[in-house]
Amino acid sequence: MDYKVKEWPSYRNDIIDFLSLSKDRNPIVGIFELDITKASAIFDEQQDEQKNEPNSIMAYLLWCIGQAIKAHPEVQAMKKGNEIILFDDVDISMMIEKDTGVKNGNQKMPVPYIFRKVQSKSYKEVNQELQDAKSKDFKTLNKRRKKSKLYKKLPRFIRLAILKKALSDPFKSKKALGTTALTSLGMFVKNRKFYPIPIVPYSCGVAAGSIYSTKEGEQIKKNMCITVTVDHNIVDGGPASRFTQTLFDIVEKAEGL
């Protein structure tokens, strides 16, 4: 029997701890497609005019989510005791894969980056911020994420207890994790439908799947697979549906471009 043995990367423990925060949530998941034909056409046109400023559909989706949550802030609400905290700012967390530079080990590692106050920024500002974050090396992007060696050696149940206690305060949670998340998992799936359903330890999270094309008469339509997850403990179906419809409208009308 042929096989290889690799060392367990310590950062996987951080991911497991983080995902464990979602165990007390009761998610509603919506699966749908967004028509990004108009936005893509504008991107192509702008790309010809501004060759030094690449456009990003993920940056645009970040901006659109910020605008949709601004209109429906209840979807990112957080519970504190017998109160519900509604934040005005939309702080969106997104994983950016970086090369760690470690030889003979795990070369790439996802690093969380939080886009702050997205609802107050233009698409161009969000796009530039995403390009800047992608250009940073692993150490620069990850410098604030270092944990003490003592914490890493603690048993998992103690780490989880510390983490849950620290993040039980919505204000601390917002500072550490943001208020919502965008996950991009479809960039490697080409021209077929793929709907990611990630584990989301937030009141609301959006996952971007694949982009595929369809032909309607002489027109080529571009569609993006999307899933929206909300925590039914905090968010009812009505607000979740209205948020999703607003997101539809913003993206498909190519607002902000």
C-alpha cells in the first residue's frame, strides 16, 4: 500500500475552532443565480479604457452585499443577552489565499481579511482594497492573526470556551470577525453550475459559486451561482427574502458601476 504522510498544519485547528461557532445556529439556505451580464459588459468596457485597473466581480459582489445589508441591517443582527444589536456598518470578512513561503510544507493558506464599512465605499474603493489585500504577502496580511504558543497548546474544549466567551459580545465579535462574510469557492469551476453551501458562523453569509453562460437568441447571458445563508435564530424569512431581492436588484441592474 503506497501512501504519504504530511504533518498536520496548526492553522487547521484555528479553522475547526472558528467553524465550531456555528453549531448553535439554525441556518436557512437560499440557492439561486444572479444575472451578471450587464455588470460584465460594463467591466469589459472599462477594462479597455483603464488597462491598469483590473475589475473584480468579487469586489463588486462585496459592494453589492454592503448596499443590500445597509437597506436591511437586521440580517446581520447579533444577540446580546435579551437584546438584539443592529450595526450600521457592514464589515465583510473574506478569505484570501496566500503563499506562506514554507518549503516542503503547506504552501498556501487562507487568511481572513475584513472589508470595513463597505456600505460607505464606492465599488472602485472596494475593488482597490481587494487588489491591495491580494498584493500583500502572507506575513503582512496575517500579522494580526498570531496567537500565543500557550493558547495553541490548550485543549480544544478550553480554546472553544475562551473563543465563545470572547465573541459573545457583539462588539468584540464585530471587531474580530466582521459582521458578515463572503465566501468565494467557484473560481475553479468553469461554465457549469456549482453552488457552495459553506458553514457560516454569522447571522448572514453569502457564498459565490461558479459563473456560467447561457444563450438566449443572439444574446449571451452570464450567470453567477449564489447561496445566501441566514441564522433563523435571529433572522426571519421575510427580512431574509427582502435582503436577497435587494441584492438581486443591485447586481442585475449593475448599480454603482
